[in-house]
Amino acid sequence: MSDLSIEKQAPYYIQFYHMIRQMIFDGKYQPGERINETQLAKEYNVSKSPIREAVRILEKEGLLIVENSKVFVYEPTLKDVKEIYYCRMALESFAVRLTTKIASGEELAQIERTLDETEAAIRMKKDDNTIITLNEKFHQLILAFTDNAHLQKQVYDLKGLIHYFRVLNFKGDRRGDDILEQHRRIFAYIKQRDEEKAAQEMIHHLELDTEHLVEVLAPDEEK
């Protein structure tokens, strides 16, 4: 039997899902901007079906809003930021408690390597997307090492908006250094197996994120 593996190209709707999602994160589609499905179909010479399916998934993630059959990019509000981050504080503080309690030595080493990779990326002045992805990986590893599928699903259901806010949250001077410092404080307590302080530090980290996002959005939002 041949060892040759054949990679099947992803379905069109998956390709459009990733493309539109990335364009939102990159700011190529601005908050509140309308996305014309017919125009996209013509531009890429496809039917509207895969685009509609991509839109359906992105609407479920909260990144697109459909009103009267028209599609718009989600516009973040201060209320949304606070509500999503309150959810994160509850879920991720519990996640860090579990990981602090049950993670293996190798799993802790994996988290620490991610922090070291993040620091190296900052020092080498890597692009923002690279550093944001590493910051995201830190949180994902903590969640993964809880060994709690139901908890993971609760956070996963918010993944689209969490990533969107994480991108917005990176605006400003020294954000990479500030976030890394906060992550290292969380990890220090994880390594010490101090569940209470690890949870408190996670909540404090997410509170600081919330405050920064409010400052980012405040010029365009009513407080």
C-alpha cells in the first residue's frame, strides 16, 4: 500500500469562513461595514451558497450581524467587552485552578516554553499577529490542561469574540511586554501549585485587559 497522502482542498465555505474572519481581524472589513454576498460571489466566481454558509458560521461566532438579509461586521461595544470579559474571568479563573492542581510537569514546561517563545518574539520585534497567537496559546494551554471538556466548550463558544477583542487589546505602547509580564505572574503561581493566587492573578490580568479595551473603544463609544 502506498504511503502517499492526498490532502483534499477545504470546502469553499470553509475557505470563505477563514478569509472573511481574517479580514475582520486585520481591519480590512471595518466594524459596521456591510459585506455584500453577491459581490463576493461574483468576485470569486462561485455561487452564493458557500458564502452564505460561511456567514452563518461567523454570525454564530458573533463576528457578523445579519439584519433584514443584510450582512454587517460586528461593532464592539463597551457593554459587550465587559460581559465577555466577566465570562472569561469566571471560566478562566476556574480553569487555572484546575491546571494548577492537576497539570503534569511536562505540561507546565510546555506553558513555560510558550512564555519564552513569546518573550523571544517580542525581543525580535515579530509582527503583532505572531505575538497575539502566542498570547492566545498561553490561555489555550491552561484550558487544555484542565482535562475538562465541558469547561473547554464554554470558552470555545466565545472564541471568535475573544480573539477579536484580543486583537483590539494589543493596540497601544508596550502591550506585548505588559501582557507577557502578567502571564509570567500567573504562571509563577501555577508552578508553585498555588491555586488561589493563580486564580486571583488571572482575574486581575483580565480586569486589566478590560480596562485597556475600554480605553481603546471609549473615543467611539458611550460609556
